Amino acid sequence: MSDLAIVGKWTAAPGAREIVTGQARYCPDIQLPGMACGKLLYSPYARARIVKLNVSAARKLPGVFAVITHEDIPGENSYLYAEPDQPLLAVDEVRFQGDAVAAVAAIDARAADAALAAIRVEYEELPGIFNPLEAMQPTADQVLKGHDNVMMSQVYRTGDVDAAIESADIVIENTYRTQWAEHAYLEVEGGVGLVDHDGGITVYSSCQAPHRDRMQIARALGMSESMVRVITPYIGGAFGAKDEAHVQIHAGLLAHAAQRPVHLIRERRESILTHVKRHPMIIDYTTAATKEGQLLAVKARVIADGGPYSNSTHEVVNKCGEFIGGPYNVENLEVEKIAVRTNNPICGAFRGFGAPQAAFVYESQMDDLAHKLNIDPLQIRLLNGVETGTKMYTGVVVREASGMKESLNKAAKLIDWEKRDEIERNPKPHLRRGFGMATILKGAGLGRGLNDHAGVVLEMHRDGSVVLKSAAADMGQGIITVMAQLAAERLGIDIASIRVARADTEKAPDAGASCASRQVMVSGNAVLEAADSIRDTLLGLAVRKTKISKDRLDLRAGHLVVDGKPHEMTVKDLALRAGVWGYPLHAESISHFEYPTDVPEVTYRYSTEVFQFCTHIAQVLVDCETGQVTVEKLVAVHDVGKMINPGGVYGQIEGGIAQGIGYALTEELIVQNGLTKNPSLENYIIPMAFDIPELEMEVIEFPEPVGAPLGAKGIAEAPIIPPAPAIRNAIYDALGKPLYQLPMTPERILPVVNLDD
Amino acid sequence: MLPGKNSEERKPVDEVEIKLNINGNVTQVKTEASTTLLYMLRDDLGLTGTKDGCSSGDCGACVVMVDNKPVNSCMMLAPQAEGTTVITVEGLEKDDELHPLQRAFGETWAFQCGFCTPGMLISCYALLETNDDPSREEILTAIAGNFCRCTGYQGVVNAVQRAAAELRTKNEDTEKTDV
């Protein structure tokens, strides 16, 4: 096919009209006849024994349809992201502030609140375990009886780290600390459960993984999966915290118990207290290098506080370790990955799966090294950066890495890096200006050896209109637009002719979770394959009619195209012909993430092999009197392989930068003895319009050679990763003092300020 | 329910009848006296375009126009809206034609998940009512209380400026026709 008609072009999202007119229905907007209001009772304690739990008074209240505790769960009382260690409703102990204890369904919110108030719970508060370093000790009390507090402890080694450190000209060793971070999507978690005519359960779910939800709901109800259906309405953001299930299982349980539809939407405060957070980590990191700045070895120890239950902690900490050396050629690397159970907030997936914490550390180290060796931060990165064909410390041979150095060079050019010293560094006695960069990599896909596939169903009707059915959840990241563009491109029609059904487990095959920047690749490939199958049928019919050989034919702008010129026959004509003659224009395709086998052994378990590369450079102004940091400018260059949907790509980059700036400077869940002190959008400080500088964003395209639709390799996670280290390095440049803890609040900046410097 | 939140026993509810103009229609509605304007719109009138992001006035997802001013409808009791003129996101479209702002929001990808969009649109609509050529600074001021977690705010600035330019051209054309 010749140049692209739709892919890479700006286009409004298929659902844009619904969104701007207020017609888009999210979980809170769903209204069904006879629908009850569902609510959950959560633990007020970080750790307590449940001495008594009595719901009989609550059950007798007027307007109450159902009150359930762990005893009323027909199937398994556990979540199952990976390990079934978190109860849906607490049994004998609550282990974090937010463990659910009981669930109610009542005629309205007032009656549901009254039912919650009538539930008698007698708690015996227990001493909690809040310090991960203490929790790790063999003598420590077990957070979860029968389970080691150390839920993960692995060491990965390549090369001879100790010998390399021994031989190095310079060794830099630091300890870094990161915070609990909150996703703060605008639509809080919610679900609507209802009973089908045959006793099955349908749940509308604000989620990232509809088929995994279905499995979990069926498991909790003790039903077969065929009796459970999960539909995602519009979803108001997710960023990882809606990867594992939240209240949708309870919505199903309550609907089943009440035998009527149940609307279960968390309040904001409940949301912040109960859903997973980004893991706080303590990372010890040693970098060894030659005096020319060549990296020789990296040695790291990562300790992550996962809260009481495993959720996706294993995956997050494993990914943190996978990227711990950054986008650099490091021959000798050792990383010890430890995840610990505590009675602190539960942690799980948040955009980047541990890569943001890793990048904060390896990019800070890079600048510490550059400062010590008096090498330009750009040059030291260019010197060590991976290239196409580099065998990484994970054993992965990078198939396309041009974006690494190209993003560095482009970003440096955008901000005029070489001339940064000509900018006024000290505009007022109390103000210091600085520049800092960070370059990162993040893998797309789940990783080698993991089940990573997606399916779609595509149908063209006899009027030429198309329905695309996929169970890939669109939380706003735009997979629906991407799929519509790819199908439209191959079928030679416009996007408006394609109706994309929202994810529904009864309409489409499993597409897995919308996570790990994977859907563009897996669902994208499935769409191309299905569209090509229908395209083949259409072109076959065109050959029969026109007697022109297939290699001269194409479909474009609604027409059959012969030798590049529009033919009078339209795609609609061909679709009608197919309908009349009985050629079904129906295709189903399941695509698996591709991992070539003719490569050297990949030694790091579950490694990804397709990388998003990007560089951000920040210009900051530090007020030495208040400790306030203003990001004055930020340039971002991202390699996306091939840009399918520019609106979505730039939106992802800008939104990621905004989240990254928050992670760097203001966002921190303050937790004392397991209790969250700032569970509101008033006190958890998120960047608003004035906190984001005017951004310069540039997309570069180095098509991924294997397994990527038209070379596209995803964008979702990368943008949140570099802002924190870039801003940290800019503050270092401004003040001449490095920081080792996030977020970099005035309280942490003022102690290192010395106006005499 | 989490500790700290007041709970009430079930008791008779004080209902009030409110008359106001919503999106050009004079509307009479019976609602609980303690209901917020947000939940009167959503639950009693089925206008679910206006969103609840925090119920504490921090996020701006629930912004509607009340007598030509953008307000957080979660912070206003329904009875306070008696006799007012309210415009919600559902009221921006006229005769099946999108307001230029609505179209521009879609074209410039001023949103991704769209949950902040109804409030964001109304804040920008309010700005354009009084300023037909807003600067970046003025737009940021107008949306300073609207929180977007997906996309940031550059797309919104672009959309508002694009819509403002379109509206100015339209007005010039109208003036010419009037002459």
C-alpha cells in the first residue's frame, strides 16, 4: 500500500461528540429501573482484629435490600490479580485503612448510609507494621498470618559487578526514597451489577481488564464465567489503579444478593483511601564508571512497600528491576528486588510499573556522575546510551534503539542546551535557575513468557458501514480511535463509517488488560489482520467484476482504486455485492505479542523487548526564600515507532508530563502509622493549569521492526517517567545541591539552599 | 462509609419545589432540601453530563453556569438555584449544531477520558461570553479550578483560541449582514 490516508493524521475521537455534549455515559451516569445504591463499609484502622461483626440490625432497616459480609460470598472471598491473598470482605482482621468489611444495597444513598451505620463491628486495634525495613526482619510479626512479610526477594546478576566496581575510577553510592502517589483519575472507581433473565450477572465496570474482571466476578459468585458479562461504559481515567478489580466484584455480589441492579460508586475520600498507590521505594544505588564517564557497573537494592496484599507488587517491582540500569550499556549489573508487606496503603500498578522510581534513581545518578567528572550531562548520556543491536543487561538485544540518542539530541536542540549558560541564572538575589535532563526507556507489552494477546471482531455490512468489536478497555488513552484508524486505513473508508463497540466480554474475545502500553501493539495487530481479511474479500470481488489483477487494486477514500486512480466502483458497491452474493464480510482475529526465538537467551525474567525511548529537559526556577520550584519550560521528545493518532499521542505526552511534574514536586500521600492524612483533592496536590509550563513536544518515528502495527510501539507510560529526574537534575543545576527524595517540596529544598553559594 | 463521615438515621425528608431556567427551559423540580445543585441536575433531572469528581469543590468537573457565572454545582444547594438561569454542558448544542467550543475540544484533543470536559467546557464558555479573544493567561485563569488528569491544559488553550477565532469571524459576518 502507498502512503497512509488516515493513520498519522489528526482526527477527532469516535466518541468525541458524546463527550462534548455530556451524553457519554460513565458508571456513575448509569440509571436502571429499580436500581439500588450500594456502599461498602471500610476499616477505620490500619490493623485490627474483628472481634464481632453483627449485621442483623442493618438488615432489618427499611429500604435495605442486602447486607453482606464474608460469610455471604457464594464463591471465593478473594481478589485474584496474581495471588488470592486479599479478601473481598475481611474475615477476622483488617490490614489497612480501607480493607472492606461489609457491603450493603439499599433503596437510596440515605438508606445505604443508615445500613452502614447500623452494622456493629467491634475491633481490637493491633500494633501495625509500618516500617518496611522492620517488617523485613525475620522476627517481625506477620502482617498476613502464614505469609512471609517479604513477599518477593530476588537477585538478578549479569557480569562481575564487584570486580567492575573494584576496577572503577569513580564509584557513586546513594540512597533514594520515593513516595506513595495517588492516581487521582477524575472518575472514581465504580460498578453497576444487574441480574440477567437467566440468573447470570452483568456488571458495568470502570476497569482496565474486562475479561479478568469477569473471571474474578464469576469466581466470587461461584458461577461459571459464561454466566457473567462485563461491559465497560465510558471510563474516566485509570492509570493502572483500575487494572486490578476494585468494587465491580462487590457490585456483582450485591446485585446477586439483592436480586436487583446495584449502583456502587466510591466517594473521592473512599477512593483515595482504598485503591492501590504507586509503591514507595527505598533504593540503594551504586554506579561505577571510568574517569571518561563510561559506565562499568550498576549495583542496586530496591525495597518496595506493597502494603498488606500482593496485588501487582511482583510485576511492579520486577519492572523496576528490569529498567534499573536505564537506557544504558551496562555490562555488569546486579539488582536485588525486595517487596515487603506492611499495614500501610495497598500498592499496585500506576503508569510505568516501577519504571518511574527506577528512572528517578538512574537519571539522578547520571547527573551526579556528570557533576563529579565534570562531563556535560548530554555527553555522558550519549556516551553510554544503548544502540540498535546492543545486548542489554537483561540479555535483550534491542531491535531498534535509534530513538534513544535521537531524542537526546533533538531535545537538546529544542531547548538550546549548548547555550543554556547564556540564560540568566540568577535573575534576582533569591532566585536560581537551572536546567536538567532525563532520558529513559520503558518496555511495551507484558514481557517474554507471559500470556499477552488480544482479539477483535470486525464486520462490514452491505451498506459499507463497519462494526468493530473489541474488549480492549478505553479509559481515555485512545485505543478505540487507534483501532478505528487502522481498520479505516485498510478498508479504504473514513472513520465515521466505523462504529467501535465499547468493551464487552460477550461481544469480543479477550484483549487482556489495557496496561503496559500494549494495546496499540496487540489489539492494533489484531485489527490489521481482521481488516486485511475483509479487504481481501472485497478486492477479490473487485477482481471478478473488473477483471483487473489484484496487485493493481487498492481501497481508498471510499473507492476502489486502480493503479492509484479512483475507480467508479465504491467500497459500498463492493460491500453490497458481498452481501448479495453471500460473501460474509466478517473477520475475527487474535494476535499474540511477538517474541522472536532466534535471539540470544534473555536472562532477565519476563523482559520486554520493545522500548519507548524519550528525553525531557526541564528549565526550573527555584525560589531560595520559599523553596518553591517553578518549572518554566519543559521540552519532550518521544520515539513512538509510528504515530497512529497524533491527538492521542500528544495528549498522552502532555498528560504524562503533568503527572510527572506532580510526582516530582507536590504529590505525596502522607501516611502516618498506616493512616492517610490527606485523602482529598484539596490536600493531595495535583498540578493545575498554572503549574504546567508551555510545553514543547516532538514525536520522532523509528518503526519497530518486529510485531508492531506499521511500526507503532505505544506511548502511554513513557511520558510520566522523565519529569521527576529531569526536574531533580535542574534543581541540582540551579542550587548546586543534589536531592535524593521525592517529592521535592519546599520542606526538602530549603535545608539544602545556601544563598552564599 | 468511612469513619468521620456523618451518618443519619432514615427519617422523613424535607422536599422543596424549585423553579429555574435550565438550558433555556423553565423547569419546576421537586427535590430534597439538602440536595446540591449537582445532584438535583443529575438525579432529579437526569442531566448526567455534569460530573461529580470530588463533591468538595476541588476539581471543577461539576462546573455549570448560574446566572452567567461558572460555579461548582457540588458547592451550591439546590434551593439556592431558585429563580436562576442555569446552563449545563447539555445546553451548549443548539439545533443539533455543536457550539464552536465543543467542536474545537474534539478537534484539538482537549481531553482524553472526557470526565473533566463538561466542567472545562462551561468554564471556557463563560470566559468566551465576556472575552472574545482570550490570551493563554486568561484561559488558564478561567480553568484554574478545573482539574484534568489525562491531558493537561495545552489542548484546552488551543481549543478555546480556535473557537474564539471562529466566533469572531461569525460575529463579523453577522455584523456585515446586519449592515
